[in-house]
Amino acid sequence: AQSVSQHNHHVILSEAASLELGCNYSYGGTVNLFWYVQYPGQHLQLLLKYFSGDPLVKGIKGFEAEFIKSKFSFNLRKPSVQWSDTAEYFCAVEAYGGSQGNLIFGKGTKLSVKP
Amino acid sequence: GAVVSQHPSRVICKSGTSVKIECRSLDFQATTMFWYRQFPKQSLMLMATSNEGSKATYEQGVEKDKFLINHASLTLSTLTVTSAHPEDSSFYICSASRASRGRGETQYFGPGTRLLVL
């Protein structure tokens, strides 16, 4: 069965620190990859997505993610975090074949940014 | 654009009663709607997918007679938890997509409904 793992449950950073959140998935076929963010008290919002082409994807608010097919990874990065980036971040994978169109989510990583 | 609402945001009910949760796409037509369940500190688990006008497709292990889904229009899907029990207490989240059930289309999420069954 396909699965998505996010390595860190809770990450605490100071403002201006660099961020990298890990995401690995288990599926040997073609995938679409997503990062969603949930700010406190708000619903899930799309940060960025990868379908094909350049494996380095740029999203909103200065976030980017790199798809490394050989590592089955899609890590999220931001060079300099802000207090307003405090949120929970979910990686999700959409696998081709079988239950196509369905998103499989990781457990989420909570990011706390200290001012 | 692409706003999805859910109603109610929170509901408390007695064991044995049924609860209906509505999911609406406010500014776009949602060909496909998804229902997820989220347990504390766990990821979202897909329960079912529905396309407007057709029967929902349930994920393995999800009882279709327990969780009734109706996607009556391009802007409304409902999830009814029938004969709710305390173990059904959870956070239910819907999402909507403009595309028919397929690949690559962004899902827009609702704010979720917290269900507590006493």
C-alpha cells in the first residue's frame, strides 16, 4: 500500500532560520506531489504541487520543494522563516493507477517559529 | 476563489442518532468531492470520493451504510453518519475539485466538522 512519511512531528525554529521538512513516499509508479499548510484555526491550503517537468517547484510565500525521484522524496524548504509561517504542514501524494485521484497524506509536521 | 465551506463546524450528539454534515463549494462547480477523517495527531484518511450525480466510491474499510454520502449538485455534498457511536467521534473534512475523478487537480479543503458522540 502507498504511504507517506514525514520525518518530524514538531519543528521549532527562530525567525530567519532556514527550514527543510522531509517527506518520503512509497510508490514505485508515477506520482503527483503536494504540500498543504494549515494555519492555526484555518483549513488546509495548497502551498505547492508537482506534476511533471522541473523537479524544483516554487510555491506561495517563498516556499519551494524538490522532487528527487531516486529518493522518493519531496522535501519542503524555505530559506528564511517568519513567525507567520507557524502552522502544520502536510505532504500528500497522488498515485497513478489503482485509486487514482486520491490523496494520501502524511501525518503532518507542526512548525513553530519563535519571534 | 475556490472556497469550500462546511456546516456545522462542530456537533455534539447522542449515541444512536444520525448526523448530517454539509460541504459546499461557494464559488466554483465541484465535479468531485472528497470526504476525509482525521484523528488526533494523525494524517487525513480518505473515506470516500463522490462525483456529482453518481454513487460515492468508498475506501476499503469504510462502511457505506454507516457513512452515507450524497453529491446532489455541483456545489453540495453531504455526509450522514448514521446511528453514531462514540468511536465515530472525529474531525471530518471535505474537499472539492473542479475535475472529474482523475489526476492532478487541486483539491480545495473545507474547514472541517468536529463530531463528538456522547
